[in-house]
Amino acid sequence: QVQLVESGGGLVQAGGSLRLSCAASGRTSSIRVMGWFRQTPGKEREFVAAISWNGGRTYYADSVKGRFTISRENTKDTVLLQMNNLYDEDTADYYCAAGRQRTNMVRDLATKTFYDYWGQGTQVTVSS
């Protein structure tokens, strides 16, 4: 089993920045990919970004390309999501996810069912 704990959410003004963190524990040796998703009330959970566990490959939703950066702290089992130039529409609950399968297919990484473990989420609110 893998446990994921997100942190770093909060309230920020439009145009501002936040950095989310996802700490993994447990059988982290089984992780092959990590992802961030977000969800607003009444909507499906949507893909934001993903990274291979060795940090070699990153993937982004078109809506966040150029503004968000996903990275891994190699000395810690932690994945970061640096969010810059935030828009109102980035307001959501952000969830970290871990998958045990390898893939280079974006369609896999963007699919919720590809991931085996999920965190509880952290709320991000962007005010204009």
C-alpha cells in the first residue's frame, strides 16, 4: 500500500502562485508514475499533470502548460506542483495520485482509473 498526503493549498489572488506538495509513504518502490488531478463541485475529476517516478518525463494538460510545473524531490518521496499565474478557473480541490504501471501514453496518464492510490486532496481557491 501507498499513502499520499497533499499540502500547500490555500487562497491566492489571480496571477499569484502556489506550490502543492504530495508526500508518498509506504511501498513507494511500487510507484511508477505520479499525477495531479483537480475537481470542482459537479464536475469530473480532471487531469492536470503527471511525472514518471524517476522524474524523467512530465506531462501536462493543455490548460496548465506553461504555468504549472510538476517535479519530484528525489531525496524525498515527494512530488511538487508549482502553479504560477493562477486563474479563477484553477480553483478546485487538487488530488495527488500514484500509479504502479509504466506508460508513456498521455491518454493513460490522464485517466483516473490508471492510478492505484489517491490522496485526500487540498483546496486551492483563486480570487479575482
